[in-house]
Amino acid sequence: MPKEKPELSDAIKKKMSGKLREKNSINGTKFTIAISSAKGGVGKSTFATNLAIALKKVDCRVGLLDADIYGPSIPKMLDINDKPKSDGLKLEPITKYDIQCMSIGFLADQQTPMIWRGPMVTSAIKTFTQKVNWNNLDFIIIDMPPGTGDTQLTFSQDIKMDGAIIVSTPQEVALLDVKRGIKMFDKLGVRILGLVDNMSYFKGDDGKKYKIFGEGGVKKTADEFQKEFLGEIPIYSEVGKSGDLGKPIVEANPEHEVSKIYLNFAKKIKSIYL
């Protein structure tokens, strides 16, 4: 079996941290927050979209960048069918619910497969960060793709990321990838704001909580890596339905239990950075 790669030496870490301070931030934005999981199917896009709207509702100016080139979800979740305008040099983000948005899904048909090699993905990401007229944003929320590949490295090494939130469901098969993601962000010097246990449970008609994906795995992982555990988000059918209709739950029903959880996340992030 191949040996596990050794940890970076203190000298290399110091040298890397120096390079990280030289990264360019995204023009027109103050803080860049990545929503990651390193695992598909855990509700990361739902989290990113609702968090962006929650930040707007606590009086922040927010952008949402769909960096999942191979499987963009933001056009569907925000019901955006328009193409972004361009002056030939830069693209204008599309605004929905007072959120400035950009996605590869705005530029291609939703059923068109992105059969791209790594360099093409990197080029697309740099276009969305360097050639979009993001306008006076407090936060830009990045909906990251699964994995620990080209997109993650581009954001971590070439673009100034101010923090990352890691979303997971509690079963072990999801947490295996989450642990890889945590190690990647740590090695690349990206601050992890905390871990979120998504789709943690649902409430039956009897009022009981049913932990269908297991229990406690995300908090245990947070404790193992000495990261903050930000909390649980339960399963409600309204959350999925709202996303399918293009009006996420925080916008559709701000008084919903899940909406209040997102609003608390947003208040916490605002207090950290602003």
C-alpha cells in the first residue's frame, strides 16, 4: 500500500503562509467564504444558497458564486434562466433576491455536460473571480464542488479565501471525504470556521427525532480535528421543495425553523468579519 504523505515541515508551512498572504482577493468583495464538503449529495448547494440569503437578511451585501463547474445547481435553486450581460471584457452578475450571482449554468444549457479537463476548469474559475463585476460586496459565498481537486486548489492557492464552512451528513462514508477536505484546507492555510451537520434528523408525526443517517458523526469529527461544531440542520420537505421552486426556504419562509438556523449562522459570520 502507498505510504501516507508526510506532514509539511514548519519551514514549508511558514513559506506557504507567506505566499498565501500575497494572494489577490476578488475585486468588489471584502470577504470570501467557501462552502465545502469534499463529498457530493450532502446539501452543500442548499446550504450555500440559504446562507447567502440569510446574510442578506442581516443587512450584508452578498454575492453567490457557483464554482461547481461540472454540476451547477444555483440556476435551478434560484430559478435563473437569463444569460449574464457582458461589455466584451467583463460579465455582469445576475441579481436575484438582492444576491449577486454567477454560475457556469448561466452560460450553458442546464443539460449540457461540462466535459472539461482541469486547466479549463481553472480558467473558468479565474474568469468568474477576475472578470465579473462584483459590486461592493461584504461577502461572496462560494459553492464549492465535491472533492479536493483543481477548483479547491485554485481558490486556496490563487485566490484569497477568508474562511470555509464544511457541510456534511453524519454517516461515516460522507465523513471520510470531509476529513480529507479538512486536512486539505489546513495544509493550504485556509481558516475553517466550523462544521455543520446537515440533514441531521427529521421529526415524525409522533414528535420524535429520527436520525436516519446516524448520530454525532459530524460533531465527533469536529472534535477530532479541533474545529468548531456549528450545529445541526434537520430535514424538512419544505426545504427541498423551496429549492426546486427557485425560492430557497430562508426567502420563502423566514420564520421556518430551518430559516432561523441559517439566520443564526449568518449573524455569527457577520460578527466575526464585520
